[in-house]
Amino acid sequence: MAYSDKVVDHFNNPRNMGSFKKDEEGVGTGMVGAPECGDVMKLQIKVQNDTIVDAKFKTFGCGSAIASSSLATEWLKGKTIEEAQKIKNTDIVQELNLPPVKIHCSVLAEDAIKAALADYQKKSDTEPVDTK
Amino acid sequence: MKVQPVSKDTDYFTCLGFPRRLTLDPKKLEAKFYELSRAFHPDFYQAKSPKEQTISLSNAAVLNTAYRTLRDPIQRAEYLLALESGSVKDIRTSPPADLFEEILELQDTLEQYRASDRESDEGQQLRKTLQTEKQTLDRRREEMESQLRQLFTGWDQLQDRGEATSQARAERDRILKQMRELLSHRTYINNIVNDLAATIAS
């Protein structure tokens, strides 16, 4: 099976690889895995004033999984929370031209986005609101 | 009698004439496989109608897949879970965050090692760390496999009793869920262990 040029590009030059401190203010962490293939994905967002100002990922898995999460972080930057909720795995499939056997990688990336957003929202609900 | 196609609804256990149990005697399984293989072998259908030839060929293919799946205890359990999970609520278990962190950290160490000069002190030190990590993970995998074997026995005993009480149903769901969890964790560990082994060996 041949990977598309975009997958190869993201795989060779992954964007935004790394991580933030989990307890840092405004950081949401999503940690997901695919039990079928054993891939593991960690995706983090940094939010300021309801906008995602930065995103990072770490993925242990195949080329498509790395490319999917790399692309996801690129897309997340600059989006509002609401806009980020709308990213669908099918968008990733289309952009990267993923073959059917690799669709689960894009699903994993969508799950990771959702998990990171949920974590951020949970944290911001419990964090004391700054009242100045 | 004419050859009949194996129905799509026939599961691999039925196909090979075994009950849905997780501890199967490999010798009996093999014997049954050979017996059925002979019955379906395309060579015996050369003088038959093209339709019968096609059926015997596709039956032989199903039989091969069935045997390959049931022969391996882990694949057998995965398959059983897929068959049974339709009726188990919430079989999706929560992701093991600690294990994921561990895997991603190990991944970092692996990267460092790959980028290092293998002969240098740093390279040697990293290699030692990776070897120790691999041994620990190997042990954990063995531990998981022994827990799985216990669950397999538990499942078989439960099926043998064949009770329809709510207690038996709860027990069934508990076993399937634990099995799902252990099998998933084992896959994650398997992947990183293979990666470790390949990198250390290279």
C-alpha cells in the first residue's frame, strides 16, 4: 500500500510534536488508543479566551496515525472551541487521502480532539474564575 | 449428496464443530480441520459441476480462516468477543491513561537512542535502560496472559453450567469486559515491546 504524499510529508515532518504540562492553565489533554492495532495518541490544546492558541501531539503508531494527529494539531490552531468541535474524521480522510484500512487512524484523531476539548472544558469548569 | 455452501452466518466455532469455549484442545482442533479439509478439498470436485467446484473452493477458504483464527488462543478470544460483544453493554473500556503515558515516554527514549551514537556512554546507557524496560514489559505481558487464561477457564465453566440467572449474566458480562480490557492492554504492550526488540537488535 502506498501512502499519499501528504501522509508522507506529515510523517517525515510532523508538525507540533511534543507536549505541554498537563496542569498548565488552559491546557486540555486527550489521550486515546485503538485497542485493535495498539496505536496510542496524545493530543493537547492550549486555550486562551476560547481560542486554541497552540496544539501539540505525541503518537505511537503507524504513519497514518502520526499524519492524522499532525494534521489535527495544524487545523486546531486558531480555531475557537466551538469550531474545533466540528472537525470530523472524514475531513482528515479527505485531506490525507487515507485508504479504507487506515480510516480508523482518522477516527482516533477525532477522538483525541474530542477528548482534549472535553478535558479542557472540565478543567475550566472547576478552575476558579478570575473575577477582576 | 451435493456439497452445500457454508452459510455466512456460520461462525468459526460452528464451522469447525466446536462449542464457544476458549480452552480448546489444539490436537482435536487440528484433527477436525484436516477431516473437513479433505471433505471440502477442491481436488475432489474436479469432476463435479462448476457450481459445486466454486462452493467447495469457498468452503475451503472459510475453513482455513476459521482454523487460523481458532488455533491461536488470543485470536480465538478476540473472535469470541466480537461474536458476543453485541450483547454486552459498554464493552468499550476506558483507555489506560497511565499505560499510554508510559508508552509515549518509552517512545521518547527510543527516539533518543536512535539518534545517539551507539558506542558512546549515552548510547550504552540508553540501551541498558531500554533493555530493562523491555524485561519489565515482558513480565507484565506474561502476567496478563496468565490472567487471561484464568478468564478463559472462567468463561468455559460458566458456559458449561449454562445457567440463565441474572447472576450468571452479570458474571458473563464481567468476564467479557475484563477480557476486552486485558486483550487491549496486551496489544498496546505487544507493540511497544516489538518496537523495543527491533530497535535494540538493530
